[in-house]
Amino acid sequence: MTLLMVTMLSFSDISRRALKQPGLEYISGYAKALQTGMIGFLISGAFLNLAYFDLLYLYIGLIPILRREIRERELQASREMQPTM
């Protein structure tokens, strides 16, 4: 249960952080879409068989990928702001 809550909160955090970075609005959309998809998966989970069991881990696995994209953009932006000598 904790893993599910942390995953949902992580998607919200990714969405907020992506909106702060110019050019990363699409990641915010991805995070919101994945969060919505996960909600739908959890609601319908009682009616699905084990063939869809791995989908939950796919949602969880996408969090570090989205965070890496945001972190790389933040590092790139901080390098651009540093004065060159």
C-alpha cells in the first residue's frame, strides 16, 4: 500500500518539477497521464487477471526515468548560468 502511495505522490512531484523547467512541459503531461492510468488500473484491478500484473511495476519503473530527464535539464540549466572564464 505504501508503494502505491509513494508512486502516486512521485508522479505529482514530477509534474510540479517539470512545469518549473522551460521545455519540460511534456514530462508534466506524461506524469499526469501515467498517474491517471495508474488510478484506472487500480480501480479495475479487481477485475483483471494476472496477465496485467506487471503493469504496476512498469508505472513504478517510469518514475526514475522521468526524474532523470528533469535532473539532466536542471544540470544543463545550471551549467548555462555559470559564467565562463
